[in-house]
Amino acid sequence: MLKLFKILANANRIKILQLLLENQATPITVNDIAERMNINQGTLSTHLTRMRENGIIKAKQSGLNMFYSIKDENAMKFISMIEKG
């Protein structure tokens, strides 16, 4: 759980997780996230890598695209609570 709080100490990572939660039925690509957040891909890739290495999100490659989704149940619950209140 401590890993999760360290990851969530960054506002951009919270926004990324909110986007992933909103799109949990259909995982989204790096390009989708970058466009919606208006963030450069280098910065975004750093955040995604850190979250993936800590087991918060998962990535699946399909062709040239990498699709991301939330892997950690606690992260999903936490982001849901943020959005509700």
C-alpha cells in the first residue's frame, strides 16, 4: 500500500489513473493519454513506466500501440473514492 501512496504523490499520475479508470472497458494508448492530458510523451512515458514497474498499471502491446489499464485493485478503489468526493 505504501508503494501506491508514493505513486499517487504526483498529480499527473493521479490524472493518468483517472483516465484509465474512466476507460477501463477499453484500455487506452499512450497517444490517447498524452492528448487528453496535454502532456509530452517523454514525461508521460516516465510516469507510465514507474507505475507499471510498481504493479499499479499493466500494458499490452497490439501492433504498434501499447494499451494501458489499471492492474492494482487498491488503486482503482482509491481513484474511485477521489472522484466521488
